[in-house]
Amino acid sequence: MLPAYETRPLFIAAVVSEGQYQYQIGNSLAASATTLPPAHVEFNYFTSRREAADWLGNS
């Protein structure tokens, strides 16, 4: 649960195995239809810590 008063962008990176990544991406389209995060939240999956850190650093 995120506070309703928070207006700064929030970036979340999850580092998972390749298999878990494929599972999450495959299921994210079905889940996004019913549970969208707030507009100021950006969530992304990665299989590499370096890629996740680069994404967070450039966000």
C-alpha cells in the first residue's frame, strides 16, 4: 500500500531468474487489466542486477 499523498515518482526494479522473468511477463498482461499501479509508480523486471541498476540510475 502506497501513501495517497506521495507525488514523487517511485521506481521499482525486481531482479529475477530468466524463467521467473518469462513467467512474470507472461502473466503481467492479464494482471494489469485488474490491478494497475498508481501513475507515479514504474515497475520493471530484470534478469541482471547491472541492467536493473542502470535503469534505476537513469530514471
